Amino acid sequence: MDKGGHPIALSGLSKFLQTGEICWPDGKQPFVLTFDDGYLSQRNNAFPFLLDWSIPAAFCVMPGWTGDGTSHRYVSDSNVREFSEAGMEVISHTVNHANLVNLRLRNPGAWAAEIVESKTRLQDITGKDVIFFSYPFGAYDSPTRNLVAENYSGALSTRSGYDHTSSDMFVLRRVRKS
Ligand SMILES: [Zn+2]
């Protein structure tokens, strides 16, 4: 029998990892769809499809790169609000797509701001809590993981693997599809 996949929200995965509560149909293989870096093409191509099929997804965006809608490459603040209002998850991907491991050594103040201010700026845009984080370039070390853990409920790495049950909530693995 073909088990088939079933898309779930990242919050559903997080709840499962913390409580064991299952939010997908019996016998299906759950997966979380994530979109990186806030490209406008994701808004114009993927988002309408997701809406039509009621597929939950998570958009990882940098509030330093979103703006007034004049960019032809990145989503605007109002696109981010649109994702959120449609029930999609908005995930912090730092303010400026910073490499947090390098930045912490060079400028600890800027490093902390990338983690903390990206959350508050996205919350100002969406009017909702932003509880997940995604490390740009998959770069993290233990101080970075710890500051993220103080400010968020979970974080995505780019380490690949399906084995979520044994993983750290702040280093959730992903399967890269490109
Ligand atoms: Zn990225």
C-alpha cells in the first residue's frame, strides 16, 4: 500500500515532538514544506497553489530584505502579512541573512540583534507571534543555538535527515529538495 505524504505545519511537528500528539491522517508520512529567503517568485508561484490546495507551509524571511514592494526579487512586508493572514507560518531567518557563527566572533551585539530583532520586526509586520527560526547557511554553534532557544520555540538547520524524533528542537533537520 502506498503510504503517501501529508503536509503539516511546523507547529504541528513541534507539538508532536513535545507531546506526541499526531496531527496527520493515520498511515500517512508527515512532512513540513519550507520556503527559504523570501523570494518574490515563492509568493507569485507557490503561494497561490498552496492556498488552492490548503497546503500549510513555512516561509523563512529576513525583515531587513522585505520592504515596500519595489523589489523584484524579494517579498514585501505586505506579502509577509499576506502569508500570515492566509495561515502560513512566518519564520525568522535573521534580519539580514547573517552567518551567525562568523558574526558572533566579529560583533556580538550585531549577532544578538540578528536573532532578537528579526523576531520583533516580523511580529510587528504580522501582528502574530513568531516562534520559529531558521539559521542562514545552516550556520550555528552552541551560543547561537542557546540565544535562539531563549527567544524561539524551535529552529531549522540545513542538516539533512528524516529522523526528527531524536533531534534537538533547535536543530531540526531538513531534507533538501532542489
Ligand atoms: Zn537562507
